[in-house]
Amino acid sequence: MLDFEIKSILGEKYKNGFFEKASSLSNILHKEGILVFNSFISPVGLIKIQKEAAILKPNSFKSSSEYNVYVSDYDDNFPPESPRNRIMSTTKKCIPNDLIPKGSILQKLYDSSYLKNFFCELLSKDNLYPYEDSLSSININYYDKGDALGWHFDNSDFTITLLVKNCIKGGIYEFFNDIRYKDGKEDYAFVERILNNEVYGTKVDSFEGDLMIFKGNKSIHQVTAVEEGERILVTFNYNEKMGVSLSEKSRKTFFGRI
Ligand SMILES: [Fe+2]
């Protein structure tokens, strides 16, 4: 059963029976590469989470990272400007999990076995586990004016996010569903067209309180630069295996420590 406190901050539609529909939603996720649960958090719940996030922000770590869209090492078989090696960048601020109070709503949402079972069923996973390290399971990401997330494929095959605060202008999530491989090989030609702005992806209209699940390792995605206001996005990060830590390199980059 849904814990009373979690129920009290969920949007109307999610309070009764909704989570039993995982199997039909799973098909949509598989086909579309994305599921958006509009107003997953109620307006009252949202205010609480926004307050928590605002209090924590002064302690966030500001990072700038550069990578290629495959988030992997430089490949000498390709020139630097090729889609394989071209440099993308991300700037943001981040609060790692160990700075989020144990009693916070975000922590309760993350730990809820009811929600976790729902995610497992949606994603056809036997189980989902938190990160072994104390930093990586829940992250609060802050994007201020000029901050952006460059084009990339994720390493993990799914990502779960909660939009806590939306900016006024910019900060738009854009993706191309399931375009990564052609005839079983990386489709560099198509990625090149994306990076050259010759084709445009699906832009998602996101609203505060929306929970989003997407298949980021086959769907290239970006978030355009924030032009006005502040965007706060929480990521709930789970692993399929117990005892996995985020790499030291990634922890150093996004949290400034390991
Ligand atoms: Fe991503």
C-alpha cells in the first residue's frame, strides 16, 4: 500500500489504483521511449519539495563538463569534429544525496517500495537498488540562466526525473526516440545531422510536478540553455544490481568529491 505521507503529496490521479496499470504503460514506454506522468506531485507537495531544494541550493556544486555524445573516450579512428568525437558540454549545479535530509519527501519517494515495484514492472526489471556510494542515488540539479545539458546518450538504459521547478524561458527537453543504431551499428550519419541542426527532435512540454521516465541510452537527448528563470530537476537513480557505485570520475565531475 502507498504510505500515507507519500499519498498526501501525490497528484489526484495517482492516489488510487493508478500504479496497477504498469503493464499497459510499459508497452507505451517501450514504443515511445518516454513516459510523462503529468502532475505526479500535487501543488501542495510541490511547494514542500521546492522549499527543500531552495534551502539546499547554496551548498550545491557547480560543474562544467565536456564529453562526446557517447560519453566515452576519444576514438582515434575518427577525426575530432566527427559526431563520434565532437565535444558537447553541460553546466549545472548539483546537490548529491548525502546532503538531502533523511526525512525529506524526495528520500521517501525514492525509498518507497510501492513506487519502486511500479518502476520495476514498467521497466521489466526484477529489482532496483540504490547506489552503493552515498552521493549518487538522488540528485537535485539546478540550471540557472545559461546552464544547459548538451546532446548525449545515457549510459543507463532508463532515467527517472521529477521536474521540481520550471524556468520561464529555455530549458527545453528535446530527444530523438530510438535512433542510435542502424543495421546493428552506431548511426553516426544521423547523429551528425542532429549536431549540425539539420533535423529537429521531439520537444517535451514539461510542467512542474511532472515525473518522466525515458530510455536514454538509445534516444539521444539534450536540454536547451535556460534563458530566463531557474530550472530544478531531480533525478532518481537506481541500479539493476546491488553494490554499484557511480564512477569516481563522474562523482568528482558532478559533486566535486567522491
Ligand atoms: Fe541524459
